[in-house]
Amino acid sequence: MNESSVPAGASPLAAVGQVIEALRARWPDRVSTSEALRRQHANTFTWHRPQLPDAVVFAHTTEDVQEIVRLCAANQIPIIPFGTGTSLEGQINAPYGGISIDLSPMKEILAVFPGDLSCTVQAGVTRKQLNDYLRDQGLFFPIDPGADASIGGMAATRASGTNAVRYGTMRENVLSLTAVMPDGRIVRTARRARKSAAGYDLTRLLVGSEGTLGIITEVTLKLHGIPETIAAAVCPFETLQGACDTAIAAIQSGIPIARVELLDELQIKACNVYSKLTLTEAPTLFVEFHGSQAGVDEQVALFQTIAGDNGSRDFQWSTKPEERTKLWQARHDAAFSCMVLKPGANVLPTDVCVPISRLAECVLETKDDLARRNLFGPIVGHVGDGNFHVAVLFDRDDADEVKRVKSFSKALAHRAIAMDGTCTGEHGVGQGKMAYLDAEYGEALDLMRAVKRAVDPDNIMNPGKIFTL
Amino acid sequence: MNESSVPAGASPLAAVGQVIEALRARWPDRVSTSEALRRQHANTFTWHRPQLPDAVVFAHTTEDVQEIVRLCAANQIPIIPFGTGTSLEGQINAPYGGISIDLSPMKEILAVFPGDLSCTVQAGVTRKQLNDYLRDQGLFFPIDPGADASIGGMAATRASGTNAVRYGTMRENVLSLTAVMPDGRIVRTARRARKSAAGYDLTRLLVGSEGTLGIITEVTLKLHGIPETIAAAVCPFETLQGACDTAIAAIQSGIPIARVELLDELQIKACNVYSKLTLTEAPTLFVEFHGSQAGVDEQVALFQTIAGDNGSRDFQWSTKPEERTKLWQARHDAAFSCMVLKPGANVLPTDVCVPISRLAECVLETKDDLARRNLFGPIVGHVGDGNFHVAVLFDRDDADEVKRVKSFSKALAHRAIAMDGTCTGEHGVGQGKMAYLDAEYGEALDLMRAVKRAVDPDNIMNPGKIFTL
């Protein structure tokens, strides 16, 4: 087994070895037990320590996945689905060892239905690949979690990102899924109609289940027409409160804003260094408006008024593609730029989401709490949804700092839950947020467990994620 | 037990009697076994024969529901939740007898959060009651299934209706639910944040579960700002194809149309008789646009161009409330007007929904099929979603006609499924659509059954609905 501690009841080495040999016999070129590849398949980007699978196997079709699942199920070997490995909460870790099924070869765009504004893709298709493919047809897939994640992984973690305020999350944009269940059966969760009242919503049950119920192999998505006009704007504020209040008021006044992103002054500073920019180091909103020319003009004017009422210092905007890209560059680089603030540091990403009326309060209390604990981390938020991230930068070898980081993260999750929010708006639970689900759900958590036990009685599907059984 | 056949394994009369006595002892004024009341609680409006519960009990709080469920669970007595009794597929029937829990006294609007565009209501609140309450705050709840249904019932059946094309269905508009589970536990499925990636989507699991997993007692809903401008229009067409193609093209071109309803010439005729109107008896689209003045003007102009390209004969529109109401009167009366075409007839409502690119084809084939079978029924469709209803009018005492109606209904469901659509877009499965789920879901239906067995192992929650176990 791998380097991680193996809890009692884990599959015995012999069985794993037999499964690996059987996989090799079936696909000589698609199975690897090399440490480098296994390590890459447990690379979590963040503070989670990697827990390596026993082997990695590459799947090319739904039927491949079915064969692998059947083999693992017969031997009670854990299965960990892998798309691009860009999840942040240890979703791809293998705490009980087992087989990592890499779906990245499943890159076929199976069908585009322009008349229905939908498409069906294999799980390994990435969002950028899909959008490159769709562009000529005037269509796009709006969900943008930052990383060029796989569509299957985005469905599995209920991803969202910058466009969710206008277009919804994966919850709203998946029409149907094909999945391989723990007993090897292939199910299609729904048909392609835009609505249905035919029985339980299996699509939504699998969206966000993080591989613990079945392996998503094909996804039918809603698409959207590329807007006639896109305007991007950048708007620094005197105070963080003013920036938050602007986002809140924009949502409340019904502006169909496509993106509204908050970067605090620390994040702007990081972006200035990282991308050699000269932005004012102040809390800043990055916004984007989609629509007809007249519609966008109207949205921009209304937003500008609201921003002015809340202490905006400046308001730069453009509808020209190259200028828009330049205006938004800092936002695009935010995820990678924060490391310049503390080179070599570890990062603990947080992900709370609260009702938008509590957003300013939650952000400001969190900022105070960071200072109080002598911690350090920029803030980026999809504030139109009430969702924001603190990227806490710390030194893993500083035991006291680690302790403070952990208590900060816990306090933040509980602060959000106390405001009727959630410990994770879009990253998912994985290993990192398990501790908070009791507080967030109470008795409902047992209902999740009952569903898990019914669907995966042997707990072979990505065990050790979301909750303990 | 009641008049229906009682399958083996149904609860013995003695146990039902004991439960009823216990309920009476607890709430002397809230339990009834009168035939009239029991009959009213199994009134299905349509072709389903009523199957009466053994008793009706009125619940005032979530805790009341919990007590009733615990009592029934201890005695394995079926429980049938009842809101307003406006479901169409036998959802409130009691094929195995049992206790109908009437939640209509649960009429409290518990909280409105204007800053979050959301509210929490008890399950018995009706949509009109809610909208009357919200109007002064400039907010509205958009889902409009026609009947003044209860919010709990609308969530349980995943209702939608005329506004769904713009605002989504109950699937998209429920943020969180409180429900009493079969073991009497009270769960809250989610918190109030607009998005979350924290574990399984229990909210969506219960939305559309038709009382078979638990009883919804409180619902947190998304709300929307009342649009600055609303324009209504009526637009007759030379052909049914032209009307369908207009709806399809409007959706494809991204017009954020709020409502787009098709009435065929037969339905218009019925409305003319019923409401004493003088509309051209032709396939007609009733449309509504929401937005700013400039936005609505733009939508109307674009739609008018599309309609003209598809053979519209006329285009009447208005933004004045009283004129809008007058223009749309035929649409509002459609549900009740069809009876004038065949007084005393029974009605079999159908409810297929297909990908919008297949809509015209599905409607036209269905119309041909009606004629071929010598049947008779107007068509009303929420065509922006690809969803349409044929209200087949027939004489229950004419055995041959009944046979033809049933084969028509079956052929229609399979036609929609063959077009990658669903047998029910918004009415739910109940008893009426159970026969089609195998064709629609295949293996996935067993996954639904596994979830049902895990959550309700004794099958006391609305048994005999959606699927057999």
C-alpha cells in the first residue's frame, strides 16, 4: 500500500496486486505503478499531504471504466476517479490506497446540439477545450472555476467560479450524466429535455458527490450563446465595506451582472508584483456585463451609480476584447500571484459562502480575525454569490503558525455556518471540510450516509471523502 | 380500508384504527374519517379513480408532522402528504389506505430576506398567497403552474409552468427544505447560501420525490425583483409549425423571454366559447417579456421579426397591466375552458417535454396521431421549455374510446422518450406515468429504488407512487 497510514479494513496488498496484474493483462500500456505517476495523481496543490494510490489506470471509454470498476468491486479495492487533478480539498487522495482511474484520455466532444443549446462530452474534456470547440458556433459553456478542469471533475465537485452569479453552477448547467455505479452498472441519469418531473433527480444527486457514489463518464451540458456585447470594468474602492456593499446592491437591484469579483488590497498588491501592474492597492471589484449593446450600456450605467454611492474611486471599463483582457489581467493571475507575498509558503484555501446580505459582515470579521491571529492571506471573492476565498499563506514547519491557521480556518467555517452559509461554496468537501458538515447539516448528514450506503455498500468509491461512514 | 383493492402486506385495519384513535386523542378537532373529507383528499381532477385514505389529519407545525409520522411509522401505516390537492397524476391517492396529512393549515410566511432575494415559508403557503404578501416589497416568486398550489406540493412534484423558461422550475428555485423523514427525524437539507458544494444535494433529492422520501414542511425559496417593465403579446400563426418554429428560434437567439405559451386552434376555439372572446382560431403564441423599458422594447422587436419570418398573421402587444390581462385572458382560462368542447367528458392530461429542436416535430406528429385515432383534445404548451400538454377529452363509459386514449397516451410518452425527452415535464409521475419510467431511465430506475429503500425501508411514505419496489 502507499505511504499513508492504512486504516484497519483496507484491502489487503495481495488483492490490490491481483487487480493491478489483471489490469495490466487487459491494458498493457495503460497501467502504471511508478511512484512519480502515483504522486502526480495525488498532488493536491494545497496543504493536504498526498496519499498515493497503488496504481493508475487510464480509461478511454465508459466501458473501460465499467471493466475497471467491476474488477475493483469484486476485490473490494478503492477506486479514485481523476480528471485533471485540480481539486483543492484532497478529492484525489487515496487514504486507503486503491486504483486511480484517470479519465483524461476521454476527451471526445460527442455531440453539440446548437438548436438545443446543449452538448454531450466525455468526462475528460476540459472546459477550455470545449469552449475552443464551440466558439465558431457562437456558443459557450460559462462555468469557469479558474483551472482548466475536466467537465467530469467539475460535475463531480459541483464547481462554479466567476460566471456563476449569472449562469449558475454545475448544479444548474448539467442536464444529464452517464455514470458507472459501484456494481458496474452504467446509468444515464436523465434525458436531454430541459426540464423533467420524472422521479428522483439522480443528476443532481451525482453532481457534487465527489466520486463517492459513481464515476461520471459523460456529461450533457447546457450551453449559452456568446453575448453580442461584453463589457469589463475595474473599480477600486475606499473601503472593503464599500466594495462588498456595491456587489450586494448590484445583485439586489437585479442587474444581470455576469461576473463580480472582489480582490482585497493585499491581493491587488500581489497581482501588481506578479504581473507588473500599477493598480491602486485598494479593495477592487472586477466586473463583467453581458448582453446587447443597449442592455450592457444600461447595466454599466446602473452599476456605476451604485459604485459611486459606495465610495468607488475610479471606474475603468471597456468592451474591446484586448482592453478587457488587460483590465482583468490581475483577476486572471490572482490564483498564482499570491505566492509572491510569501515565497515558498504553503497555502490553505478557504471557501465559505454566505447569504449575500451577510457578505460584508463575514468578510470584515474574517479580515479582523486574520489580523488578530497574526496571519496573512489575500482575499478573492465571487461576491455576487456571497462566496469568498482567503488564501492563507503559512510555513508548514512553523508549528505555532500551523496551529493558528487551522483554528482560523475552523473559525471561518463556523462563522459562515452561523450566518446560515456553507463551509464550501465551490471547492467541495473532499478531506478538508469533513469536520464541518456536522455543524452545517446536523441530522441531514445521516441521510447522506444512508444514500451512500445504499448505493455503495462496500464503500469502494473514493472512500474517506465527504464523511466517515 | 378504503374502496381500492388492498394488496397483500397492507397494514391491517386494526393498526390503522389504533393510529386514528391515537391521533384523535392527541388532536380531537383535527382528525376526520368522514367519507366526504376523505374523498376530497383523493380527488384527482383527472382520469385517475380516487383511492381514499383511512383518515385525514391536519398538521399545523413541523413537530405535528413529526408526531404523526412517528405514530404511523411505529405501526407501518402509509402516509400521504396533501397540500391543495391540485396534482394531476394521482399523487394524493391512497392505494394502500393510510393517513392523509393535510398541511394546508401550515400557512405561515416565516421570513422574507429582501436583501438576499429569498424567503422561508411553511409548506401550506400557496403561491398566490406568497405573491400577495411579497408585492409591496417589489419581489415575486415566479413559478406558476396554473393552480394556486401549495409551495410544499410544488416542491414535492418539481412543478414549473409558464415562467420556467426564464426563471427555472422548482428545481432551480428551492434553496433549502425542512422535511420530516420516515423515521421521524427532522432534517434541513441545506443552508441559505445561494450555492454550496458541501456534500450530496439533498434539496434536489427531495424536490420531485412526490412525498415518497419524506414530508416537506418548510421551504426556502429564491425570489426575484418585479420587473420594471412587463410586455405581453398575442400572436396567431398560419401554421402550428410556424408557431413552434418561432418559439424555438426565440430561445435559440437568446431572447430572455419570460413566457412563451402555445395554444392550438382547438384550444383557442374553446377559449373563445368559454371566455366569450373573438380570437382568430389559429395556432397562437402568448408571450411575455420582462426587463427594463429599453430591454423589453429590444426583446419585443426581435421577437416580432422572428414571428414575421415564420408566418405570424398579427402581433398585438401591450405593457399596460389591464391590457396585458385582457390579451392573456384566453391563456389564463385555458385549463378550465377545454371542457366546453365536450361537456361532461373526462380529461386525460399529457405532459411530455422534448429537446426544443424536436418540439415542432413532436407536436405535429402528436396532432396527426390524435386525428388518426379519432381522438379529440386541445394542445397547450410551455413551448420555450419543449413541454406541451394534450388534454384528451373522452367518455369514460365508451370502452373503445378509453382504449384509444390509453394507447395514444402511451404512444406519446414513448415518442417523447425516443426524441430524448421525458414522459413528464412538470406534472410528476404519481400513478399515471409509472409505466414509462423503465423506458425513460433503464438501469437508473433501480438507483432510484435503492435510494427509496435506504431512506424509507418500510415503504410508508406515499407508497405506490413513482415506481413499484
